[in-house]
Amino acid sequence: MQTLDDLTDGVLAQINAVVAAMVITAPTADWDQIALLVQDAHDIENTIDEKIGQIGMLALVNMPGFKNKTPLSDTINGDIAMVIEVGESPVVWRNDPLTRPKAMTVAQTFARSLQGLFIPGFQPLRVQSGDFQRDKKRQIYTVAIETTQVFDDFPGLPAIPVPAVVSGGLAKLAFWDETANAIRYLYIDDNDVKVRDA
């Protein structure tokens, strides 16, 4: 099963691909000068300050978080959210005449390239918002994206699931419901078969 590291790597790879494409299509815009960072770094705060002070533009891929929609079930089934931040120090980054992209343009370009992006093990990415954050010295845009883990296996369950006896002959079997896009449970007893969410 894919991990959140795979998701982060996939997003970073897409951003790198976009930057490479922009270098070809807009060679005077210095897209290749944008510092690309991942939040999972040893000294991220000092690195951010250093890059924004030297270069003036950076993109930061933050670590994803997840919300379990079925906390009472045996497995995690939920939405995953992450944020890409684009920060600019206009005093350092902008040239005259202005040929370099503003933070707003970079954020929008990344958002367009991430919408619908397929990363194996996850549903296509959904861009939720692009928000401007007020700052006296910098322009900061956050691009919020979401996805859902695709469960192709169930850790802790056998490869061929066997019903677990719950009580009094009632059995419970976990399965992936493609239509509901969620883990559901089949409850079986002598007289009835029901599908439930937990």
C-alpha cells in the first residue's frame, strides 16, 4: 500500500515537472531559480529564511494530514489534505522590467497542474483553495489540495478475508465499496445479510 511519503514525492515531482516545462516555455522568467523545499527537513525555518533572502521566491510542500471518517472501524478510511505554500520577497525577487512570475502566478500555475493529478495509491488530487496570507515583507499563497487513500489491501486482514464471528453466529467481513469509495462491512447471520459502514 502507498504511504503519505509517496503522496508528497508525487506532488513534488509534479511541481518539478511544471518548473522544467516553464523554463522551456518562458526562458526569461527564471522559473528554475525558484527554491523548491519539502517541510520534512532538518532545519526548515533557517532554510526558508535563507532561500527567501537570497533568491526571493520559494515553494514549500508541507506534510500531509488525514482525517479518519470511520474512527470506529478496524481500518483508516479518510481524506488526506496538504498545503503547498508559495512565498515571495518582492524586493529580492522582482526585476526591472518584471519578467519573473509573481507568487500569485506561481501558485496558480502549480494549482492548475495539481488538479486531477493521479498518484498511484490515491484518488486524483482535488485543489480546494488558493489563499493569500497577509505579511508585511512577503507575499504568501497557500494552495490546499485533498485526496483519498485507495485501499488496495487491508493491513492485519488475511489476503482472502474471512468473516470474523462477532457474537451469537453473527459474522462481519470488511470490503472496499467502489461506489461509496469507502470501507464497508458485510454482516451475516443465519437469517439476514446487511451492509453497514461500521
